[in-house]
Amino acid sequence: MMETRTANEFLFRGGRSGVLLIHGLTGTPSEMRQVGRGLHKAGYSVYGMQLAGHCGSEADLLATGWQDWYASVCEAAERFGAGLDRLFVGGLSMGALLALKLAADRPRQVAGLALYGTTLRYDGWAVPRISRLSFLLPLVTALGLGRRRRTMEAFPYGIRDERIRARIAGAMLSGDSVAAGLAGNPWPSLAQFQRLSWRVRRQLHQVRAPSLLVHAREDDIASLDNAREVADRVQGPSELLVLERSYHMVTVDAERDLVARRSADFFRAIVVEAPERAAAAPLVAPLEAGA
């Protein structure tokens, strides 16, 4: 299938349908591993990729921008998808934006999407009021301001389960960027995120692949309105799974097994459904997390 990958990535070989998993800004492939294992158990080949500039120092991240992050997604999709009959793509937070852009740009390549904690804007309940002005950062950084500043990760770190939070937050705050990502978001990188968000929002109408949107009702980073906006604007059929026992990091929080199971079921339905269903008008079907 493929052999070239970094030491931080993971590849689980399975069937001829595969899932490319994309982590979030300042994150790592490890935040996708549990869901990846669940998808692999369901029969899929799974590749947890590493975005350009990630899993290293802050300087490594600052040396890249959204075009580099997206280019690494395109490259991963080419290499991984070459050995598959169908390619599905899942992304967490900013990774969901990169998955949406890939589906918009390459409709023939992407068979379906799983969008976890989709973040078009930082408007969750734990985001400080000043941070909600992050949409201004492209202008601020273009003026040469704030290039040495960063927004630090804060409690509850996107995780509701206390045991899981203690483990992951501990690794992040200790400086282990491979295991848990960076503890802060540099302002120039947040400005790059905003530029990506603007482009993706303009392209949502081009997304025709079926989409599963998984979002926590009490997401601390990105409100549920982010997922609802995507569901309303994409052209492909969509389903919205609202989680009741998780925060932003739905791929590692208490309901991660449910996330993996529902994702596998969603992709399986795409494989067996009639072509006319795949081309149907968008359908938003809220699902109860406990079902």
C-alpha cells in the first residue's frame, strides 16, 4: 500500500476501503489513534498522518503555514489512496477543515468524510472573550505584531473525562509534543488557521461527499454551531452525531469508542448504498449519542 511515513504516524493495514485521519492544529497523530484502531477493527485500512511542521518544536510549526499543512494532506491522500478502492477522510478540529478542503478540491478521490469537532471558529464555552477575536489575527500578524505571542491551552484542555485529561494534559504540559502536541498556539499559526477557515467556508458548497459530523454538545473550544453550519452548507448528504459526555477532543474523550463505531457504520453504508443515494440532496439527521 505505502511505506513512506514519519515515526509519529501510524498505518493499520486492513481492507480495500481506507480512512485517512488528520489531527488538529498543534496536535499529533496520537489523538487519532484510538478511533483508528476502532476503524481498523471494523475492517478498514487506516493511516494516521502527521501534518507538516507538527510533532516538533514551536519553531518547526512557525516555519509552515496552512498551504504546507494542506499539501501534506494531499500527499498523504495520494500515497495512501493509491492502494485502495475507496478513500474516506476523517479530521479533528482543524483537521476537519483540511478534510473538507480535500473533498471540495478532489470530489472524485474522497468517498466520504468524518468530521470530528469541526472548528470554523473558536467560540466554545471555555474560550476567553479576547480569544474570540482571533479572526483578526491575519491582519495583526500581517502588520508584524504578535509574532512572538501565543495562546496557551487551558483547562479543561478539550477533554471531559478526568482520568484521560490528567494523562494527556500532563504529557502536553511536560513538553512532550509527540505524545500530546504543543501547549500553546502561536499567533502566526492561529492566523494561518483563520486563513484556512475563510477558504474552506467559501468552498463548502463544493463538498458533495457524504459527511458524518461528530460534535460534543458542550464543546469547550468550538460550539455546536460550527457543525450545524457545515451541515447546512455542504451539498452532499450529512448526519450530525451529538455527544453528551465529551468535550472538544471527541477522538480521545469518554465516547471515543462510540465515535469509531459510528464512523465505521457511516462509511460502510456509503460502500453499499446505491449511487443515487450518494448524489441525494443534503439531509441533516441528528443522532442521539446513547442510541
